[in-house]
Amino acid sequence: QVQLVESGGGLVQPGGSLRLSCAVSGATLDEAVIGWFRQAPGKEREGVSCMGMSGGSTAYADSVKGRITISRDNAKNTVYLQINNLKPEDTAIYYCAVTRWYGYCSDYVIHNIGDFDAWGQGTQVTVSS
């Protein structure tokens, strides 16, 4: 059974940076898509970014483009989310998830949260001075 574990969250000042990690175990990811999502208090969970593990395709939500980079380390079965120039509105619990419904990542995939069928427990990111 696939397991995902997020780490790297914390309290950071506006303008700072964080790198979140998503370690995946229990399954190979050759044909999977890994997505990053976030949920702020009182708001719905939203897609942030995704990466296709076979071809490395990526996509980013408009709200974070230019500030976020998704990357992977295949040897470690880990996907990273680098967030720069953090803003208070980035405060949320960040989750990673996996789907095998799609062979590649795209804007369409980011917005189909329901097709991601295995989730991590989340890591809290708080941006505050």
C-alpha cells in the first residue's frame, strides 16, 4: 500500500523560503503523477503543482507561478516543493498525493483533486512576521 509522508513545513517570515518534501513508499511511481495541494483555514483544498514521474511534466497553479518549483529525486522516491517569496496567504496545510489516472501532469490534473487516491498527512506552513 502506497504511503506518502510530507515534511519541511514550519513558521517563516514573509519573503522567506521553504522546501517541502514528499517521501513515497510502498509503490513504484513510474506511471504516476504526484501532486501538491494546500488547504487554508476555512477554505477548500486547492491544487498547487504536480509532476509526472515518468516524463517529468509539471504544472503550477496561477496563484503560485513564479514562486514555486516542483522537483524529484527518483533514487529517493521523493518529490520536493520549493516555495520562495512566501506570503501570508500561503499559510496552509500542504499535502502531497498520488494518482495513476493520468500519465502526465497538466493544469487539468491539478484541478481534479478527486482523482488523487492516496494522500499524506500534511505539513503545516505558517507565514507570519
